[in-house]
Amino acid sequence: MQATATTTENVQLTLPDVDLSFLRTISKKMGWSIKIQRKSGIEKGLEDIRKGNVYHAKNSTDLINQILG
């Protein structure tokens, strides 16, 4: 009998953080591997800039009010 080659696929899923433990449990039982890529703070900041989520303060008091408000 001839052995068949196993092919693999890379799949990207977007799911809530609360479901991650469930996915890990399933993947362990199925023999799958999971690689989680998290964005660094710099990547998140650059993404905010690209989206236009940038705020300018008039002065230091306005800045503090934006941070605390």
C-alpha cells in the first residue's frame, strides 16, 4: 500500500478573544498548529494614523482633558 501525502493550508481566522481557548482546545485534539500574530504598539499606532484617528490638542490643558475625559 502506498502512503498518501498530506497537504496543508494556511488559514487566517478573525475571532473574539473569548473564543481563542476553544480554538486551542479543538486544534490540539485535531493535531493542528496555531500561530498567533499580535500587532505591536507601533503597528497599532501607525494603523490609527492611517485611519485618521489622530487628535490635536490646543494646549496642555486641552491635552490633559482629552486624556482624562
